[in-house]
Amino acid sequence: MMGNKVHIFFPKDSSTDFLNSIIEYLTDKVDDEKIIIYRLTKREEHSDFFNYIYKIPKNELIVFLGHGTSVALAGASTSEYENPTWISHKQLMAFEDLRVVLMSCRSNEYLKNYAKDCKLKAGIGFPFLLTDIDEINESDNIEQFSGEINERDIELFRKTISNVIEKSIEDYLISELNFHSLYKRIELRLNKELLTINKSKFGKESLHSQMIRDMRDSMYIMGF
């Protein structure tokens, strides 16, 4: 028995290239047989997914890295190919009986609304994640952040996301964690990030800290 194994689907998009650090970290720290990376760029690679996904054993973990909405996961966005609604809520049945981590905006809503009907075994989703200055107007609750958000806040938040996810998946693989424990590791690391930031600050909470707090508080888990 090989233990935990992760399949990471990562559509090509320059605005999510910062997530490459997760791939680089895991391929350096984890045995090759425990992690499979799918970097999706072409139309046929996106289509092939719907055949390949059914071959993945039900006890293995699916991780999606990329853009998303409350009704879809986005595919690649390049000069040659663009697929903004690669896996719509109607196609979520592709994940039937599987455990998924959807590292994408509003995947918490995506799972809350459709996961049960589509028979996912378990899932972890996240709220809107501000990782690009051009996305500010897309937030549903930007008013909760006090002060003006700048590039530095966003860069710090990107690093936090990568650090939290890569190390939590590493724990999942090396320590043979169950799915709920993976969720708790992500939550724990977000709490540690908050403590580290706030320990060095006095008075008003930083914008970076506020974004981490929103990510933690709005993170969603269903099933186990």
C-alpha cells in the first residue's frame, strides 16, 4: 500500500503562476510516486480530464489550483486557448465519490451549492481570494477591508496562500493524514500566520492579516 496520493490539476494562467511555488515545493519534498501534476494548456488536455478523472482511485486526493467562481472552475487562459468555465456545476459529477481541495475563488459556495447533489465524498473550498490588484472590484465583501489595498498586501497574501497549502499537503502525504486533518492543518497554519503578523503589529490590524482572517473564517469543508 502506497498511502496517500495527490493529483494536482493546474490550468495555465499567468495570473496564477505564483502557485507554481506549491508545485516546486512538493516535488522537492515529496516522493515522486505520491504526487502527479497536470499542467493544462491545450483544449485536448481539458477534454481528456473527463476521461482520466474516472481512472483515479477513490481513496486518492484531487487538488485544483486556479481560478473559479461559485458555479465553475476555470481552465487555462493563454494567447492560444481560453476556457473560463471548464468544469461547470453541471459537470461537478466528474468528482463523484472523490475528495477534492479546490484552491480557487468562491469554491466554498461552489461546494455548498452543488457538492451534495453531485455526490462528492468530501471537499474543501475557499472564499474570494484577492491575489491580483485588478480583481479588487470582483470581491463581494471588499468593504470589510479597512484601508487601501496595495500590491504589497497582495504579494504577501500570495506567499501566505502558497506556504499554507504546500506545507499542509506535504503533511497530508508524509504523515498519512485523513481528509479532516488536512483541513485542520490548513486552518492551523492560517492561525499561525495571523499570530505571527499580529505579534509584530500594534493597533490597527494589517490588510494582509484581514485577508488571511477572511480566508480562514470562510473556508468550507463538507464530508470527510
